[in-house]
Amino acid sequence: MANLAGPAHVLLAIVLAMLAGAIWAGIAGFLKATTGAHEVISTIMLNWIAIYVGAYVFGQGGPLQGSQPSAPISATIVPSGVIKFFWGDQTLGGVNVGFFVSLAMLVVFWAVLNRTTLGYEVRAVGYNPDAAAYGGISVRKNYIRAMAISGGFAGLAGGIDMLGTYNSIGFGTLDVYGSSIGFLGIAVALLGRNTALGTGIAAFLFGGLLYGTTHGLNTSAIPAQLTGNLTLIISSSWAPTS
């Protein structure tokens, strides 16, 4: 049983992260279903609510602040809950099992969206809510569960990121780019045309841009102090304007 403690702790943390993401995104789906609130606007607002709640919880004097009294950061994840890197160095952007989980989730996304009744209903509501309702599909229910599933995927990604890369969460630092990560996700989805293959390729593209522009990109075309904003500029140009 002792040998199972590590995987069990990681699995439990991942499941809880997915559940939290599903609940949080489900709120936006509920607002969409009941009031017609645009999901982009409501999720942006929910992002900032989460950031400020986290800043209080993990900030100086917060109930979950770590052992460093002057640092707004959580305690470090216990060793049994850390996802190990199997290639490269953690501080230099190595690779852990999350890479393969991401590829697997692309397959799951494709299968659910294209090979299940749930996926058919979600696509029908997305294409034309009025026609879907006329065909007997519950538009409100599909708004909520589509957002909840999306939040579950986001929680999975965030959980792996925390367990594998950062091992703690800090506010007032650059650990979490809360003000831009949503727009980056929108850009990836739009560029990938909401398909599994396209989204995967777009994610690799923006991941390379983000890493390259924040880890020593040196070019005479763009001042070094501005290269970190290159990905933000590109992703913001894909964000919806209305």
C-alpha cells in the first residue's frame, strides 16, 4: 500500500482539480442557460474572483499561506503528490506525464464530441440553439454540461501544472498568468477550429511562442524586454471583440 501512496495522492488531487474546474465553469454555464450571460464575459469575471480569493487564501496572513511569513505562496506539495519529470530538467522546462495526458485528452475530446449522443447534442446547440430545441434537445442542460466538461479539462490541466511544474501556487508572482491565460485558450480554440487535431497543433504553436518569448529569445527585431508580450499580442488579436 505504501507504494501506491504516491499515485493515489496524485490521482486524488487531479480528480479534485477536475471537479473544482467543472463546478467553477458550470457557474458560467448556469448563467448562460438562465440569463443569457455571455460565457466569455462571465468566465473572465469568474477568473478574477478566483484570483482574488486565492490571493487572500495564500497571501500574507491568509489561512493557507505557506511557512514563509513574507511570501504570498502556499506550502509546497508533499513529495508523494509530485508528478515526476521523465525527460529534461524541471527548471528548464522538462517533460512529465502531463504531456501524454494532454495527447490522450485530445482523443477523449474527439471521441466525446463526434462519437457520442452527448457530443451530438452539444454540437447541435452550438450550431443552432433554436433548431436544437425544436428537435427536442435541452438547450439549457447542454449549456451547463458543456461548460462543466470544459472546466473539467481546465482543472485537469491546472492540476497537472501545479503537481508537476510549480509544486506550489503563489500570488503576487508570475506563477499564474490569470489575466491572459483565458485569451490564450480562446486563440488556440479558434485557430484550431474547435477540432481535436487543430486544437492540438494550435496549442503546440502557442506553447512554443509563449516559451520562446519568455525564456531568452534574442532578436534585433523586437527589444528583449518586449518579447514576453509577443504571445499576448498575438492571442489577443484572436479574442472576440463583441
